[in-house]
Amino acid sequence: MRLHRLDITAFGPFGGSQTVDFDELSAAGLFLLHGPTGAGKTSVLDAVCYALYGAVPGARQSGQGMTLRSDHAAASTRTEIRLELTVAGRRLEITRQPPWERPKKRGSGTTLDKAQSWLREYDGAVGAWKDLSRSHQEIGEEITQLLGMSREQFCQVVLLPQGDFARFLRADAEARGKLLGRLFDTHRFAEVEKRLAERRRAAEAQVREGDAALLADAHRMQQAAGDAMELPELAPGEPGLAEAVLSAAAVARSTARDQLTIAHCGLGAAESAQAAAERVLADVREVDRLQRRFAQAHERAALLEDRADGYHQAQARMERSRKAEAVAPALELREEAEAEHRRAAVAEARARGLLPDTFAGAGAAGLAASARRAAEELGGLDSARRAEQRLAELVAERADLDRQERSDEEVLQEAEAWLAGWEEARAGLLHGVESAQEAATRAEQLAVQREPARKRLAAARQRDQFARDTDDAQQQVIEATDRALKARADWLDVKEQRLNGIAAELAAQLTAGEPCAVCGATEHPAPARKDAGHVDRETEERALATSQHADEQRAEAERRLAFVQRALAAAQGEAGDTSTEELAVQADELEREYAQARSAASALHTATEQLRQAEREREQRLSAQQDAAVRTASRSARRDALDRERTTLEAELTEARGAADSVAARAAQLERQAALLTDAADTARVAEDTAQRLKDADARLADAAFRAGFDTPQAAAAALLDETAHRDLQHRLDAWQAEEAAVRAVLAEADTADAAQQPPADVARAERAAADAGRRVREAASARDAADRRCAELDRLSARSATGLRRLAPLREEYDRVARLSALAAGTSADNERKMRLEAYVLAARLEQVAAAATARLQRMSSGRYTLVHSDDRTGRGRSGLGLHVVDAWTGRERDTATLSGGETFFASLALALGLADVVTDEAGGVRLDTLFIDEGFGSLDDQTLDEVLDVLDSLRERDRSVGIVSHVADLRRRIHAQLEVVKGRSGSVLKQRGGG
């Protein structure tokens, strides 16, 4: 990274615009940035840092509450930093403007403008700058990526604050670790420590969770085993828990299996007793069943004897039904013939009722002939239908022509009326357009006059306000001057009084036998005494501080008066001598006239559009008028042709309609008449056929009844049974016969007869005995099942515990491994002899590199006397790894860096800073740092050491580097020719550059 140019405006102590040409300064390799204390030397470095990162170094920004904007800057001047540099082979220009409160352009008060940033790159191919970004975030990311350093790292390795490195030399391990951690970004190693600790806690939680699950299963096994298992008094995570639980579970399982064997034996004996009792119960129940069966058979035989008459009657009824079934087909044919005849007669009566009385006596043949005649007449009406349809079309077309004629007449009348007033309407519209155009021209003229009038009015108001402020400021200057003169007079009086009593102060420090600090005498015969009006040093210092504060207030009042006077002159130059009231009246009149003109001009578009629409409507009216005249001429011939065709068709239809209203009505009458006649002829023929079939069915029925043995057909019909009655009667006969056969079979059984001879069976007693045996079996089975479940539960829980232990074994191994790694990384492990954390170990390696790089320069600065070495020794009760010692070649001993003198500390810290810059640069990816700054510290060096330090710094030019030294040491001005001087004054500091290339 090489700096080329820096432009500073209204920043820090610089009230105006200042420019630094780093190319000219860097040509000499070594240049000096000097100036009196408080002039703003460090502010130049702050400007470089702010241009790159949008913030100044942290210590100066947060520690002192630094204000970026200069108090000396004019109110209208915005703070701006522009830096031109080359980094990574690219020439860039960064411009940053912090937020600021500027005066409002209108009215009084201030308004806040947001911060702005620009990034540009020089394109050598076209020889011009091109814009890259205006985003704060994008610019920050681009610069950080190109430099490879954060703001903290840049301020530590490029600006080289020597006070920080002096503290670094004397700091403890923790303070060194914080600084090195920020520079080398070793937080990722701290994250490794954190992740290892988290993994250790997670693995420990899993192990404890597994032990807790094992202990929970042990409690369940204890509940299942009862008193046969004792649990170990161990907590989850304690050693030996798993072995104790598994041992207790094995004892419980063995006891449960013994109990299961005993339960199996008891169940076998109970089951044998139950089988004997159930056999006895089965025998008793069988005797009881046979005895009840014999009794029921006797009861059923008596009931059959009582129902014998009904059975014989049913048999006779069934026989008559079988004879009548031979007549049933003839009966069904006769009923079907009679039903068909009735339906045909009803249909014939209904069809004849729809015909005129003239057809009352006609037979089927006559009705059919009349239907044919009506159909023939209907066929002759087709041409009449077409004529009637055409006549309707003619009437509709004639009516449409009449409507068109009336519409065209209305169009012609409306067009003539509208066109009659066209010229007058057009003149009015043209006048409106011209008026609006004139108003628009007037509005443009007034718009040009408005802004100068508003600015002049605003300036006049500022002029009046600044005039009042000037009077107030002058009064404040007078009062502040009086206070400053009075305070200075008081201080001079107090100082004079103290000088008069200084002898008493010296006398108060005398001790008998010790020499006087003024004359050296050891005897003090008459020491001075403090009188009542004696003034001590603290009183004098308070008076001096009061005087200085009064001077500062006077200077501040004078600066405000000058600022207000300049602002008043500027406002008077812009507003002139015209009063504010007159300017306000003029501005208001301009605004009123402008508003009126704008309002009138706003109607221009509307008036133009109205004129354009009126012209389009005129063209449309003329076209419609011509079209209507053409249509009127063509309609007359068409109307005559339609009237002639209509007369011909009406004569033809009068003949075809007859008495009907229309051809369609006449056709409908004929269609209905033909259909009714056809239907009546069909029903008459069906009625005649069904009457003949009914006569034939009566003859066949009488013959079938006689052959079946019945006197009349009616008797045969009465003897028939329907399907339901026949089925019920047959079921009754079959049931009686089946019951009779069953009763005889039961009474004939030998076992049943033998059982009837035995005493009554006692079933309840046998059932009680069997129930007792079953209860004893269930109790034994329940005991066996409980023992079986106990064994199964203990086996299941034992197996699950063993599985859990096998699954937990890798987790326990993982926990042991992670715990060892975590303790090793955290420095708490016994294997970590030096108790070094992982991050401290990495930082120690970096510190060792820094010490090696710094030693190369420190030996040259100290003429080979001193060497910086890294130490892993522990300090006090803390951890080791970040110790830093210096080896003195004159004594050959190693000692702590805190024992170095002031000058030695300076060049040791300078060597350390340069070495750290090299290491951090390599760590950042080898970004080349061509411009470095060293801030203060040279005043503690003697001439010889200063020459050696400058030789080391001058040697940096061999790597094409330029080094800027920030110091107010006068001797450096003679040794370094390229200089950038900061000169402070009452109106702010300025920069003066000389020497260099």
C-alpha cells in the first residue's frame, strides 16, 4: 500500500482545505511530520484512517469523544477527506464526508445531512477515473479485502503508536494476549476451545443420561423382583454403577426362575383335580338331561293326542285343493280374458268420447276410412305453410324499413340543428385556448422572478437576525473582556502575594541539621514565618486557571462576533437595503400572480381537447347526415316490391285457411282429427277381439270343472288354495307328523328309559365342586403367570440394560477422549505442563516470530547489545506462553523488558512495532506496506542512539518503503529534510510541506 495524496477539509483542527503530497514526501524515503503540541499532527493520521475505514483509531475516537468536524470551519463548508492510494496494483481514490449539521437553506436552524462515501479507480487504458461504489458497506469490504487488515490491525502496524508498544513491552500475559488476538485473529482457536468444552459437556450429559436410564431400569427391575433385589447406592456417572446393577439383576433373575418352577408344579396338581371334578360334573349333567328329555317326551305325546281331530280335517282340505288344481289353468285363462275385455271396452269408450257425434255409430272400418281422408287433406297444406311463413317475413321487413326511416329522419334533424350553431361554438373554444396560452406564458415569466425574490427575502431575514446577533455578540465580547481583565488582575495580585511569602514556604521545609536548599547552611537561626495573608501554590493555580478560563471565554466571544459579522455582511450583500417587510410584500404579490397565472394556464389542455373533440364531432355529424340521405333514397323501391308480394300471398292463404285463423291452426285441426280417428279405430278392433276370447274361455272352464268332479266352476274356484295358505297348511301337517315321529323315537331310547328309573341328578352340587377346582387352577395359573412375567420383565430389562451399556460404551470413550482434549486445550490437564491454552499457544508462536523479526532491528539500534526473546515461563499464578524478555549482551543475562530505561524502551518498542508490522503483513497475505508512520517517542534518545534508530528507519528504503516520523523534537528537523509542518493559529491549523523529491 502506497499513499499518493491526501485532501483534508474542515476536519479536526483544520478549518479550511489542506493537501498532503505523499509522493513528494516519500521520494526522500524518510520524512518528518512535526508541529507544536495540539497543532494536529495526529489528526493527519486520523484522516488517513478515516478515509480507509470510515472511523478514526479507537483510542482517540471512543476514549476522548473526538469530534471529526473542525470548530474553525465555516458553517457552509462540509467536512471531507479524500485519499488517493495504490494497493494491490490498483490506484484508488476514496472520498468520505461524515454527517454534519448545516444551516437550513430556508428559514433558521440547522438540518442533518447523512454521511456519504465515494470509491473511484483510475483506468490507465483510457486515462480517466471510473466510479466503483457509493455504498459505505461495499467500500469498507473492498478496502478491508485489499489491505487484508482490519482497522485495529492497520492502526497497529501502519500508524505504529509507540506508546502502545511501550505498554506492550511491560504488559502481563493477559494484556499481550488481547492485543495479539486482535492483530492475528486467533479467536478461531478460542472457538476450538469453546467447541471442545461444549462437546465435553454434551458427551458428559449423554453419559449421565445413559447412567440415569440404567438406574431407572434397575428401579423397574426392583419393582418387578420385589424383595429379591437390592440396588446399589450410586448416582449416575459414578464408577461401578453398571457392574453393580448387572450383578443385582442376575441375582433377581435366578430367584425369579426358582419361583417360576415352584409355580409350574402347583399348577399341574390343580389342573389334575379340576379334570376329575369336570368329569363328575359331565356325568351328572348327562343323567339330568336324559331325565328331563323323557319327561318332555311324555308331555308332547299327550299334546298330540289332543290335536288329532284338527290333523284329520286338514288332510281332507288338502285333498280337495289338489283336485281343484286341475281346473286352475282354465280359471286363470278366463280371468285374463275378462280383464283384457274390460280394458279394451274402457279404451274404446274413451277414444269415441273425443270424436264428434257424427262418428257415434261407425265401426272400426268406418273410423279407419275417415282417418285416411283427414291425413290426405293435411298433406295438401305444406305449400300454404311456406306462404304463411314468407308473409310473416314480409311484414317484419316492412316494419323494419319504417323504423329505419324514422331513425334517419331524427339523425337528419339533429345534425342540421347542431351544425347550425357550429361557427359560434368554435369561436368560443378558440378564445378559451388563446386565453390559457397567454396565462401559461405569464406563469413562466413569473416563475423566473419567484426564486430570486424568495432568496432575497430569506437573506433579508437572516440580515435582520444577524444584526440582532451582532449586537448581542458585541455585548458578550465587552463583558467577556471585562471578566478576563479582572481575572488576570486578580491572578497577578495573588501571584505577587505568593512571591512575597515564598520565603515562608521554603522555611517550612527546613529541618535542623540538614542543609538549606537555597544557601546550603545547616543552621537556621531565623526562619521566616507565614503571616495571616499568606497565599499558597494551590490558591495561585486556581487564580491562574480562572484567568485562563476567562481568556478562553473572551476568545470564544470574539470568534462568535467575527462569525456573525461575516454572516451579516454576506446577508446584506445579497438582500440589499430594502426592508424585509417590503421584500415580503413583493414576494407575496409574485406568488399570488404566479398562482393565478398557473390556475388559468392549467385550463389550456382542457380547452385544446374540447376544441379537438368539437371538430371531430362536426365531421361525424356531416358523415351521418350524408349516410341517412342515401339510405332514404334506397328504401322507397324496396317498400313497393314488398307490398306487391304481400297482396299475392294474402289471397293464396285466405283460400287455404278456410274457417281457421291460420294455416297452422287448420293443420293442427286436421292432425288432431286424424290421430283421434286412428286411435278410435284401433280400440274398436281390440274390443271386438277380446269379447270373442272371453266367450271361448267360459266354455273351456265349464268343461274342466265337470271333469274334476265339481258341480260348477264356482265350486272348483272355492276349493283352490293360494300359495301362502297351501304352504301354511302343508307346514302344519308336516310338523304334526315330525313331532309324532320324534316323540316315539325318544320313548324308544334305552338310555333315556334307564335314566328315568334313576333318582333325580344333583347338578348344583357337582357344579360347585367343579367351580372350586377351577378357582384353584386359576390361582395356580395366576401365580405361574406372575412368576413368568417377572422372569420375562427381568430378562427384558436386563437385556435392555446390557444393550444400553454396549451403546453407552463408545459414548463413554468419546467423553473420556473429548474431556482429555478439552482439558489439554484449556490448559487444565496434567499433560499440559505449562498450563497454556490453545489460543495462547498459537499466540506464543506468533510472538516468537515477532520477537525474531524485532531482534534484527533492535540489535542494530542498540549496537548489538539487546536481543528480544520469547519465554514460556509462568508468571506468578497465571499461565505461561506469552512472556517477553530482553537479553543484555554486556551482562549475558536475560531480564524482563520492564527493566529497560526510557530510551531503551523506545527503540525496543520501535523494533517490536516494525517486527510486528512485518509478521502481520505476512499473515494478511503478503500485502506490501510502502508507507509507514511512527508516532512520537524520539525525545527520549541521545544523539548516538537517535542516529542508529534513524539508520534503521532509513534502511527501510531498501525495500522501497517510506517512513513518516511524527514528532516535535527539534533535532529531527535538522536531520530529516523532507518535512510536513503543522502550524496552528486562532482560525485553525494549516499544513506546510517542504523538502522531499
